[in-house]
Amino acid sequence: MHNSISKLIVVLASLIFFALTEKGVANHFEVTLNIDNSIDSDESLNMRLQSVNRSSNQGDYNQAFDQAMQLKSELYHSTNLEARIDLLFNIVFLYLIFEQDEKARDEFYSVNDVLFSNIQSHKDSTKLLRKFYRIQGRLEMEAGNNYPKAEEFILKGIRISEELPKSNISLYYDQLNLAELYIKMYRLDEAEVILKSLESRFDNSPKHINDLLFYNKGIFYLKKQKTDSAILYLEKSLSRLNERDVHFDIKVKILEHLEKLYTEKGNVQKAYQCLSEAKAMSDQAFNIKSPSNNSFLEIRDRNAEKIRIQQTELLKNEKDLLRLRLILYIGTLVVLILVILFYFIKRLRKTETEKKNLEQRQETEKQMQKDKLEQKNKELLSSAMQLIERDSLQEEVKKHLDSMQFKKENEPTIQKIINSLKIDRSKKWEEFDVHFTALNHKFFSTLKEQFPELTKTDLKICAFINLGFSSKDMAQIMGLGVDGINTSRSRLRKKMGLSRDVVLIDFLNEFSK
């Protein structure tokens, strides 16, 4: 077996994948647009390009390389862009098959700028540009394993394909190409989404894309370490490829994977059968006596057991890498969770402290306002009591004067004194009402809002009760009898719907808080 088998098969898979899914592709390698009269007709040219593809499909890579190089000299000045792009594709990936990465890159990037410029001005620029990105994406994927660049170009090709009619099968080949890249990058979740979408679209379809779809699903399950599923899909792909007699490279790759999988399952007979078939096909494709191989590629023979050991070691390294990534992801996730948790705990504590401080300030301010209001109410009550005492005194003096006998000539003077002692209770209430209303505006508003049927007199009585006035004090200020005040209190309880066990003053105090 040869050391280049693994890389060769993956690379050639893309070559056949591209060649079989497109009808002849074209472009030129130079700026010149001169017509070369030695070129055959387009029909003949397409037949010769198909011959290159056919040789590659059957594993005769030396003949395919010779045919491609002969066509290159003939197409040097051709204006057939499709044919030139197709030929460039074949030459680039034949170099990759034989592990000539630098030659493959030189072949492509030596004509990259000119080719891209000519595509831009071509009538079928959209279609050709999509194929151009497909070549570039595959080249970056295989020559140096530049996966980010490969993804960039493949996605560009997909975006272009999406602009074409929905029936265009090339879009789905581009998506399959992207899934293959994601499998290589171990972005298995993204690859799985694409594979499921394609499987639902082409379920049990005889189309060629299913051959490659089954192969990629087999590799997907191989990476997921699901042995039975990997074997199932790889066997499906191998069966279909044998029926069509295409993709020689993929068949060798499948046999190598199956040999490893059957060995893991302990099926030694089946593993040996796969290994023997893979070795026979590899020897056929990479015969050391081939003049082309000796002159161009210097590909050395490899022992089958050594390749199997290398593949086992590679799988072990992949497992170790996956395990390391998992540890790093989990560690990063734990650290991130701890940081977020610490942040939110700190923020919550800060919020709770600020809330507590705010509540304390509000409570302090509320208590200060309450104390201030109580002090002013006490002053107002004291003033009212002084008025009551003064009125009582004046009333007593008036009664004594009325009961006394005076000389006739003194009666006018005494009458004047009696008239001056008359109490103007209305004026006194107005003064009291103005001060109390200003001081307890919230009390009146809240009370009136809840009990709109209360009259002004009712509100006055509520105010006196709230200040702690007795019925006698209220009677003196309002000029009513004590019985009248008690009757008014009973009406108040009825209007407010209060039961006998509710203390009226306690109920009214709630409205002044």
C-alpha cells in the first residue's frame, strides 16, 4: 500500500464529483482571446475531456494525466472558457492525487487573476464563477488543509448557486462539499444538518449524488464513532459505485475504512477481504513500473499493515484531540458560568443594598413627615382649644352682664360690651378649616375619594375626630349641641359602612398616614 492512498482518494473524490456533475466547463489560461484553429469542435473537445474523467474514474491516473497535459497545450489560446476551467480542474486535482501540492497551487494561481477577470466578462459568468470557487475551495481543503479559506470559497459558490434556478443540482453538490469540509473540521453538528437536509431531498433516489451522500454519511458516523452506522452507509455507497463503475478513488477509500471498522468489530475475515481488495486496486492505480509515475511523481509502495497501524494511530490522535477539545470546552464553560454567576451575585447584592438603603431613606423621610404633621396638628389643636376656652370665658362674662342690673344711663355702654362678646363661630371655623385643609390636604382628598357622599359637615367632624377632639369640643367650635355631634358620628359610621366593633378614630387615622 502507498502512503498517498488516504489523501489521493479524498482528493480524487472531489475531482470526479466535479467532473460528473457538470457538463463541460470552460475558460482560458491567458489574457489573449485569439482563436486557435487547431482546436476540435466543442463536441469533440467535450468527448476528450470526458475521456480524461473516465480514465480517472477507472483509476488510470497516469493516462488521465497524459491526456490532460496534451489537451492543455492544444487549449492554450482557446476562447472556450468552459473547457479550460474543466481542464484546469483535472490537472490541479491530478497533481493533488500524487501529492504534488505545490505544483497544484502553482497550476491554479498562475492563471487565477486572468481567469477570474475573463469570467467576470463572460455571458455565463455566474455559472463559471461558481465552478471557479468550487475548484479553489477544494484546492484549499486538500493542499495544506487551509479549512477556513476552503469554507470561504465553498460558501461563495453556494451563494451563487442559490441565485440559479431551484432545480439546479449543483447547489446540492456544493452543500455536500461543505458537509465534507465540516466533517474534516469536526464541526459535526453543522455537517449533520446539511446531510439530513440532502437525505430528505434525495431519499432512495437513483441519482449520482446519493453515491457521495452515502459515502459522506459513512465518514460522518466514523467520526462519531458509531461503527454500525458507518459500515451501513459505506457498504451502501460501495455497492452503488460498483454498479456504476465510477469513483475508483472513493471505492479504495471505502475499503480501507471498512477494513478498519471490521477489525474493530472482530470480523477478521471481512477485514482481510476489504484489505486485499483495497491493496489490489491501489497497486493497479499506483504501479511502480509505470513510466509516468517514475518520471513525474516518485510514489513509493507501502505495506498494508503499516497503513493500517498509521490509520489506527491517526484515529487515536483524533480521539485524544476530541477529548482535549471536550475538556477545554467544558473548562471554558465552567469558568464562564462561574464568572456569570459571580457577576449576577455581586449585582444582586448591590441591588439589594441599594434597595434597602432606599427603603430606609424613604421610611425615615416618611416618619419625619409624619412627626412634622403631628406637631403641626398639635399646634393647630392647641390653638383651637385656646379659641374654645376664650369663647367659653366670653360666654360666661356675657351671661353675668345680662343678669346684672345697671343704671339706666350705663345701659348703652353695657350693651356695647355684651355685643362685642358675641362669638362668631363661622369665622373661627373658616380660619381653622383653612389651616387644617392646607395641613391635611391628603387626608381630605383620600377620604372624599373613597366616600364621595360625605358632606362638608361630615368632613369637618372627621377632621376633629382625627385630631382627637371630644364631642363637647366639636360642639363648642361648630355651635352645635353634644347630642347633635353624636348623631352626626352615627351617620358617619353608617355612610362608611362601619360595624360597631370598628373604632372610628382608628379607622380615620389610616387616611392620614
